[in-house]
Amino acid sequence: MSSAAGAHHLYVHLPFCAHRCGYCDFVTLVGRNGEHSAYVDALLAELDLERGTLAPRLETVFLGGGTPTFTASSDLARLLARLPAAEEVTVEANPETVTPDLARLLLERGVTRVSVGAQSFQPHLLETLERRATPVSVRAAVYALRDAGFDNISLDLLYGIPGQSAADLERDLSEALALAPEHLSCYELEAKPGTRFTHTYGNELARQAEAMEDYFERVVERLTDAGYRWYETANFCVRPEHADGRDLRARHNLAYWRGRDYLGIGIGAVSTIRGRRWRTTPRLASYLAALRRGEAPPRDFEALPDAVQRRERVLLGLRLDEPLALEGLEEALDGGAMRRLEGLGLAERRSGKSGDVLALTSRGRFLGGGVTADLLV
């Protein structure tokens, strides 16, 4: 499951945001404009220290946050210029940060894919989410990226927002489809412990939980009817036959779901390399100080025994619409549960060219994590 030749996937965390939304539990920092340059210096220093963990040529680089496009343009430009080349380079962007100049900068610096955090097109829902973007700025961001020459744009949408009706969800899906993105990520809003949002809306989120299965099915039906491939539980892409033969699945995230090694740099970033996982300190001061000294930043390490890797491979692999090869994973699976779920029409085991494979049926995919949890020993 890991590669002796080094990781082919790099994640870069840019934590700065103009504003922290109430539902966010990511490692983020508001403002800090004066520290953007020092942080990019530290990222590049950490990358130099970790070059040996990366393969000579990368498949993917992903800049996430935070809001990577809130980082000062000059610092973002020099970071992109110094990152290793990769076949897919994705940058996350909040709509209100995307200008024509920024879109051109991203394209010129080798970015191949932009993921725009739309979340909703309904003003009252954006207000509930404490988003700075407006429906107009979401559309303007996509238009600016198109004008710059981007042909691989992803939109993020949320459903299960307090106050969101089924009609609101249908309107959001219609607005998103009207922009013809190559990729859509549609996530159920979670009540993350300790967030301001959960404190305010936790009871309402709990009350509406039963409606989420219906909302999820609406999302899948609308997007698949529109010609998108439901390739992962929450992710959809234009089918190759409608995209000049291109495979528009998010390759970086596919690496996570397939259990590939990856290096993460920046505060709070996670890495999984050769059976070991570590998380870098979320504290900016500690991170900067260590890298100024030429040292690796403080990290929490976790060994990943084979049994844990097998379980993770099943949990993540069954999120995909492609069959999961069972070679080496049998010890993680409950044979009795598998037969029961096959009998219920939720899972299907069959012989493939290289051995047995397992896949969830369409109904099994709608039930998702519950089915997968039953399968595990």
C-alpha cells in the first residue's frame, strides 16, 4: 500500500482566511497579512527537508486551507513557482478572492484545476453559513477562471444547512449545473464539536437528520441525470464521453481513497508515508520557529499497523464506484456480514481478472458508512 520510491502526492496547507465561518473546524488563521511571506518561506523550507519522502515526479499537488487564494498574490506566486511539477495541480478558492488577475496568475503558474467553495447560491443560507461570498461572486469567480483558460473547475456545495428546504437544494443544484463545472463535491453539513455553528444550530441539525437521506438521494439523482458520474460518495464529475475523453475525477483525493502515500506540509497538515502517519503542529509560532532553525516542525506520530491499513483501505475504497480488490484485505472483513449484505442487495462480491473484488450496490452506496462498518471485523 506504500511505495518505496516515495510519495507521488503532495498536500500544501495555506491557513489564512479573511474570516472564519462558524461551521469550520479546519486549521485556519484570520488575516495575518504580515505573516504570509514568512509562512511561505517556512513551507518551502519544510519541502526542502522532506524532498526525500517524495517521488522524483509527482502525480498531484493540492493547495488547501484556509483560503489559499487569500494568501498574498506575490507569496502565492512564488510558492507555486517552487513547488514540484505534477500532472494535476489543484488550488482551493473562495469565490470572493477570485479576480481576473488571480485567475491568470494561477494558470500561468501551472495550476490545472481550481476548486471553488460555493456552498450555496441562496443568500439566506450563505448568511446562515457566515459566508462572505454572494451568488454573484460565485458566478463571477467561475467566469473569471473560464476567461483565463481553465477547463477543470470544481464547485463545492453543502446540503443540510439549517433553514434549507428541498426547494432551496433544487435551486442550488440548478444554479451549479448552469455553470457547467467539470466536477462537483456535495457534502452534508456536519455539526463539528466545539464549533460556533454547532453551539448555535446543533439541535436543529439533529432534528433534520432524518431528512438528509432524502436530500442525498436528490443530489445523486439530479447530478447523474445531468450526465455526471457519481464516482465517490460525495463527488461527481463529467463523464469522459462528454469531456473529450478526459478522466475528470479529483486525482489527489483518489489517492487518499485508494490508500496511497502522501506528504502534507504546513501547519496542521497530515502525512502518511510507508506505514507511518504524522500531523504537524497547528501552532504557527512553533512551526515558523522550527523551520527558521532548519529543523522539522513539531509533529505527532502514529504507527499504522497492517491491520489498521487494511481497515482504512476498506473504509475508503468502498466510497468509490469502482470495485475494491480484496487481495490482502480478507482479514479485515467479516465473512458472515458480507454474505448477509449480499443477500440484502447492498454489496456484491465477484471474481475479477486479478482475484475477487467487492463493490457496494447503488442502494448500498446510499447507506454508505453503515454498510461498510458492518463489513469490518
